[in-house]
Amino acid sequence: MQVLKQLQIPYSFAKRHGVLLRYEGDQAFIVRRESTPLLALQEARRFLGVAAQHQLCSDEEFHQLLSSRSEEHTSELQSRRRI
């Protein structure tokens, strides 16, 4: 499987529902908290559009991943504006 574009679930949805996407090479992972609703997982799979493994993490780990992703996104936007 090749994930051509590393899509990301919108921050507000990810934070509210406890689900986000993570990539390692050409493998996509749906990262979720234990309390993530089934409907949010289904929406993440639909949004991604390709098969993905699931990764369960603690609330603390999830918030760290979400914060890290948000910081990376902000840095990327700032870099684009400089060009």
C-alpha cells in the first residue's frame, strides 16, 4: 500500500473525538484513545480511504501526539508563507 498524501483529520475533530492519523513510511495508523466512539473510527477510516492499522494509546500519549502534530502543521504553514 502506498499513501500518496499524508492526510490529517482536522484538529478540532481529532481533539473532540480522540482519533488521529499517524504515518510510518507507507503505512497509515488510526490512533485512538480507549474512549473513542466507534462512529469516530468509522469516519477516520472513510476520511483516510485506505486500509490502516489501529493503535490504542493512553489519554496522555494521545494529547502528546495531537500537540506534536499541531506544532508540525503550524511550522509547515509558516514555512510556506515565507516562500
